[in-house]
Amino acid sequence: MIEVGALRALRSVAALGTLARAAEELGFTASAVSQQIKRLERQVGVPVLAPAGRGVVLTPAGQAIVDSAAEVFQALERCAEAAQSVSEGAPRGTLRVVAFSTAIRGLLAPLVPRLAEQGPDLRVEITEQDPGEAWHSVGAGAADLALVHDADGLLPAPLPPSLVRRRVHTDIGDLVMSRTHPLARLDGPLGGGDLAGHAWVTSPPGTVCHQWFRRLFADEPDVRHLVDDFATQLALVAAGDVVALIPRLARPPLGDLVSRPLRRPPKREVHAVWRRSADTSPAIRAVLAELGAFGT
């Protein structure tokens, strides 16, 4: 009989291209994943992987197994959800959630206590992952639910048919400054002409927030500091005359700082992603309800 763990290992190797990356996603060692693949090959009697440069590719037999594995995992998940639902729909068991950092801070952390009240037997495990990795983790069975954003093509459209997504939040960027800064004295939303001539702290190049920032300016802005952590950005805003562009999800209490909206603020839609076969999961539905996802 083919083992479910071996099927999951093969599917992850196929998606990620190397034993090492699959092992990292599954939480095993590369040696353990290799042993699972070898055991699968002994069970089916043919090779399922072939070397390809520094990675591996599926053989025709391996591809056939991966194509059929989705039905196996969906059936197993339906069995698990049916067992859960007999307990009056109360969320229970372990729910593995992956999300980008600001979604964890702004969306997930506040609802953890409410989920504990609804389901004392529910264990929520949260792991930080970038959106491009998070939706794949759900598809590969390494996570049950993902929160991802759609900025700059990080979320494929459409998703694979085995996955479902639903919008749960719209994140918006605002300017943050000291109360004595000249921009703080302006009324109403700020536009491009208001921003010229001021010094800035922003996220490093290559990040979504840096791309948001650069789109505010026609000319080269005066960037004094490049910092990835938003709390550190706010510390620099408080310590000097720099201004920061901060997503609302990432914003802790501002204290003596103030925020000002933009006339054309940068936005990103936040989506929940889960496997279609887990639609009836009480745990997933509890999280979606807390996020206000139903009816959006």
C-alpha cells in the first residue's frame, strides 16, 4: 500500500524541484524525504524522479502518481472533516495557518483569543510565509489556510482549481510623521505636490512597500533610511524629521506620532486561501467568520 506521507513528499518535490526545499516545507530532513521517495519507488516498482541539473524532475510514472494524488488527499480531508463535524461543528484539532507578517499582526493575532473561546480543543499554529510560498503550502498540504495579498502578481490568477480564495481585507498605506512635522499641519488627504522636499524612511528595494513608496513620486525622493521593520521605521520617524509610508495592518499604536491619508493611497487586497476539499472544516469556517469573509 502506498503511504500518504510518501505521496505528500513526492508532490512537494515535484512542485519545488529539490529534495532540500521539499524537506524544508514539510518539516523533515532531506534524508527523510529521500527515504520516503525510495520507499514509494519500491512500492510502485519504477523510478518516480530523475536528476535534472541540481534538482530533480518527475518521470512519467511520477507525474501520473502526482496527478492522481490530489484525489487521495481530497478524500482523506473529507473524512477528517466529517469526523470533526459530528461534534456539533465545534472547531477542534490543529489548524495550520501561514500568512505574511503584517497579516499576522493586524488580522490573525487579534482573533486568536476569540477562536480559543469558540473551540477550546482547537490548536492554531501560525507560521510567517511570503504570499508566493503560502498559497503553495496550502496546495501541497503543508498548511490548511493562508492569508496572502495580491500586490504585484504574488498571487496567481486564477488559482489552481483545487484551491479556493476569498477576500478578507483591504490594506491601505498612510503617511506617518511627528506632530511637529510640516505635513502634519496640512488638512485633508495629501497629494504628490505635498510630498516633495521632505526626507523619508522606507522599506528596502525589492519589497512591496518600497514599490508603493516609489510610485508616490515623479522625481527622486530624499530617502535617508532603508529599514524593513515597521516598528523601527516609526522609531526613526519619532527621532527625527523623516516621514514613513506605513500599511495600516503593520501599524502599532502611534503614540506621539500622527498619520495622514493620501489622495490616491496604495492598496492591496488580502485573501484567505484554502483547499476546496476543506470547505466544510469548522476551524477554517470559524477563522473566515472572524475575519468577516462571509458575504464579501
